[in-house]
Amino acid sequence: MSAPLGTAIARDRRRLVALAADLIRIPTVNPPGDRYLDCVATLARMSREAGLKVRVVRIPHERVVEALPDAVACPRAIVIGRWDVGAPRTVHFNAHYDVVPAAAGGWTFGPFEPRVSRGWLYGRGSADMKGSIACVLHALATMRRLGVTPAVNIEVSWTPDEETDSTFGVQWLVRKKLLTADYAIVCEGGSGRHVGCGHNGVLWFEVDVHGRAAHGSEPHRGINAVELMSALVLDLKKYQVQLAQRSFRNPDGRIRSATLNIGGVTATQPGGKINTVPGAVTFTLDRRVLPNEDLAEAERHLRAFIRAAARRIPRLRVTVRKTNQHTATFSDPAGPFPRAFGAALARVRGQSAKFTVSTGFNDSHFFAGEAGLPTIGWGPGGEACHGTDERVRVSELVEAAQAYAEFVTTFAG
């Protein structure tokens, strides 16, 4: 990156922060998908102002309502932008514009009232991931203003629903073949000197434990589903120990194990009271699948363990429902695309890049797994994502914009 370009990106940091702040003010809370079209209109305008040719793709609303009945008043749309310079290769940038709900109270500033304090930009979405959108747009707008042409064509997508299941976001983008790119950068999944080259997969289940309801004064007449669940959970703790033996070595040398989280959501049957024997209880399982594991095999293994537990535990009857799944993804960091991005990042940061695999999952698997594109994940990072006082350093936003500009002006594919 030329010194004038990097300097201009940093000098105009107020413009960068203003872009992020304008997006944060729109509370695109998912679920159910509030104010999506307001945000889409703002993103389309910002993208055009950055010099991109913009297309807004509306998702057929009947499809949305069929899948998400609570979203009847929440239409979905994707913003696609393109800067075609006649290059033989195209790099795609993706970020999602939906955010998780913000709990009332405890925020230093209102969650949708962005403020800069002591070098941090506060607000829901500042880190996850409206700040990333601002970084890409600021980099491209500055390049346009200075007459700097990228070495590749640029394509961007600003998508909804990543915080749920991406059905009407990146999944729609990929499966409807709306991409015209050769490489993809998902603007999360890595930050600082750490570049994401993959992420864990996930299997989500709801487990129903069936008992028999009775009056609380005569518990012997019922079958207590919570007690049965407790016995099953103790067995699943043993399963966690088994999973810890499954490992994957990150490119940075760290060893990661497969995991199972028990009971993120737990609820007794409707109508339960303190003076009733619970006749049914439901709890969730979150199984993180390593890149070197097979998703289908991981599911079979867990279901087999639960069936065996039902035979061991007297009177235990269970129903297991899979509610969601995402495959793991991994791209060889020695490939030309990750190496080039790592080199560009090193030039901006002044330190060598490291490659990692995220424990969480993001939309990378759609680009890498389904579209078959070389894909990396990297963005400005931040703190308290999904939590109170979500924030990102302004200096990290600037650095991300500089890294994106450095990469697209030096990588020709």
C-alpha cells in the first residue's frame, strides 16, 4: 500500500467511525429481523458512495414467513456491490448486518446510541460486525478518492441472518449463485495478527426427556423427568471426557479438542408448577465438530451414546431432534491466497501473521465448502461481542481498512 493511501485512511478516521455509527443506530435485531430494510437502504447508499455498482436482492417474503412465522413484518434483503476494473480475478468481501438482542440495562451508553470513549467505539454491532462493513467501505472510498485502482475486481455482500442460521443470508447468496468471485474474505473469524483459515462445525440438538406428571404431594405416582434428565446429564459428562480425546492441531500449533455443551436452554413442560412432578423436560446439546471430524459420524456417535444411556438408566425415555448443523471448514494456510493476505497484513501491522481456526462458526463454510472458494476470515475484532458494552478500538478499525486496501492493491490472484 502506498504511504498516501494508508495515511489518508488513518487521517479520515472520523469518516470511518461515522459509517459504523450510522449502521449501529439502526437496531437490526435478529430475531426477528427488525429494521432490515432500513439498514439495506443505508448500506446501498453507502456502497454507491464508495463507488460500487449496487444490486439489492429481495428474498421472496412468502419463503421468509414460511420458515420464520415471527418474521411476518421483517422482510429480508441482500446488498451486493461490485467494482469491476477488468482484472482476471475477483475478491469478495462479506459481512452480516444483523445483530443479537441487547439486554436492557448495564450499558455505559445505549446499545444503539454509538459513542466513542477513550479510543473505543461502543454499540451493538460495533464489533460484530457493522464495524467491518465500515472498514471495507472506507478503504474502497479512499482508494476511489485518491485514484488508486485495485489489482483485482472487488465484490461485496452485506447479508442478514448470520446470527440465526444464514438461510436468507449467505446461504441464499451462494445457493442462488449470486457470487461472481474467485476468492472470499469473511470479515470475522480472525483479528489482530491472527487470520482465520477455518472454523469448527456444529451440531445442535433438543433432547426431550419423557416422564409422567403427578401432584407434588404424591411424587411416587409420577415419573420425574428432571431426575431422569439429571441421570442422563451425568452420563453425558462421561461423553465429554471421551470427546476430549478427539483433537485437531491448529496451524499455529495449538491443540483443540471436540466439545459438548449441555443445557444452554432447559425447560420443563408447559404448565409446570412447584407442586407438580415434571412430566417432561427439554434441554439442548451443542456439539462442536473439529475440522478433521466427519459431521455425520459425529451425529451418529452422539445419538448412539444417548440410546445406550437410555438402556442403562431405568425408565429413561428420550427423543432427540437435530435443530441445526454447520460443517467445519479448513483452508490450507500455505495456499497462495491466505499467504498473500497474511503478507499484506504483516506489512500493515509490522509483525508476521499467524493462522488459526475459530472455535465458533461463521459464514465461511458457505464460501469455502459450498462455493468452493479459497476463503479466509479476518476483521477488526473487538470486545464483548453479544454482551453488554460491545465495543471495538478505533485504531483496529483503521488498521482493518488499511489491511483490506493493502491486500486488494497488491494481490492479483
